[in-house]
Amino acid sequence: MISAWKFVVSIALICAVFASYLLLTRSDPPVHNQRIESPYQSGVQEAIADAKNPIAQMNSSVRPSDPTLHPRNEIADCIRLTDFESNPVLSAEYARFDSLVTSGPTIESYRGLSSAALAGLAGQGDSAAMAVLGAISVVRAMKLPEDKAVGYLLLEGPELQAFDFADPLEPEVAEHLEEARAWFYKAAIHGRLLALQNVGEIVASMGASPIDLGWIQQEDYDSLETFEKHALDPANVYAALAFEVAPELRSGPMGAMISGQTPGGGRQQMVLNELAWRFDQEREATGLPPVEISESTAPSMEEFESMLCEP
């Protein structure tokens, strides 16, 4: 029973960390100022975009218990699973990541804005608008309506969660994907760092290999182990780049979980060093200061587990 409870708690923590902030802010979205999808991106963004109550789902799998059998619950020195998502420390953690991802409540609040309105906001340095413009280019490449862009970022509907392009790419499709790559990278340059995940997915979907990108010579690549080749996949490299640019992102339960999903290795690190240097140079050329992300104040997953009331 104990091991089953710990499993339920771990799943609840992961789901709540990514979904609860959207639930808490959905009724009061931010106000504007005037897939090509990899499994990595799916795991992270789908959790953030999920509009269902994760805690309720987790509770439905746990049998009700008699409070008298668990005196610790009566002392109020623990957090009930149903109260977990309203924890103030986690609320700050949700807000911290909302400004960094290409999903969540801020992105959702841009639904319905025209390309012209988004371009105006992007011209003011709005990274969320840049991300949505990137998504518009993606859905154009998919030959879908532009109003599907926010839905693409929030993983709404199977037709938006994965898409296969013909090989070789049609010139028009390639042009749209290159525009998407540029917009997502610009969003990352302006602070929405996890848009680098989207950059990697677009690069991979365009068929660029580590050799094509100049990251490694063919003979050296052929000599690598399978896991090392996987780490050099553009989707994985760019996903890891966000944490190379801002190591503080690894702090806290959310950062630890996201960064832990990305394979690494010595060969990848050499590429990351070069890409991170270029990233910093481009921010400086744009007149932006070095990236500074505050470290998480949230306890680790293990600490949260110890704080939760037993069933």
C-alpha cells in the first residue's frame, strides 16, 4: 500500500506542477498591452496544457480512508492532496515557468488575435506573441487555418499534436517552417527560453541532421553509441540548450523534471557550449541583458511527498 501511495503522489505532483497553474488562472487570463512534435515536447507541453483537474483524477484512484486511522492528518501538519495545487510556493513556481514556456495561460490568452496584432506585440518585444507567430507559420505549413495556432501550442486535437511532412519538403512548406524556427528562436532570445524546444523540433522536422548542422563529422557520428546519437538529435540538443543558457532552470521540482527528460553526453555538451555562446551573443546584439532566471524556492519532489497527508 505504501509503494502504491508513493506512486500516486508522484504522478499527482507531476500533473499538478504543470496543469494547476492553468486551472487557477484560466478564469482571469492576462491582459495584453496593445508537431512536428517530439515525445519530449509532448510530455512537457501536454501536461501544461491539460485543462482537466489532475488532483481529482489522482484522488479517484485512491480509496477513501478513515481519518482516525491516520492521526497525522488530524494535526494539520501535512498538506492534503486536494489542497496541493493551491500551495502558495507552487503558485510562484507555476508563474515562474509560465513566462518561459510556449504553452499555459499566457499563451492561451492570445487566442483570436490576428497576425497583424501579434506582429505589433512582437515588435514591442512580446515573447509570447513571437511564439504564437511561430505557431501560425507551423499551421500554415500543415495547410491548416491560422486560428489553430494557439491550439497547436496547447496540443488541442490529434491533428495538431503530430504531423508528417512529405520528403522532400515542398518549397512553400520549407519556407513556413523556416519562418517558424526564426520566430521561436526570437521568442527564446526575448526570454521565453523553452521556445528552444520548438526550435529543435522544427529543425528536426526539416530533416537537418547533426552532420548537416556542422555539429559533427559523418565518420565521428557513425562511431557513436546509439544513446550518444540520440543526444545529438536537434530536438534534444535545443531542449537542453535552455538549461545550458540558464542553469537556474534546473532548480525546483519542475525544472528538475523537465531537464531530466533530456539525454546528454560529452558530444552534446560540446555542441551546447557553442550554441549557448551564440545565443548570448545574439541577445547582446539585440541590446538585451544576460539571461537571469531566479532559482526556485519550491521544495524538491521528495520533500513534497513527505509533506503530504497519508491516505
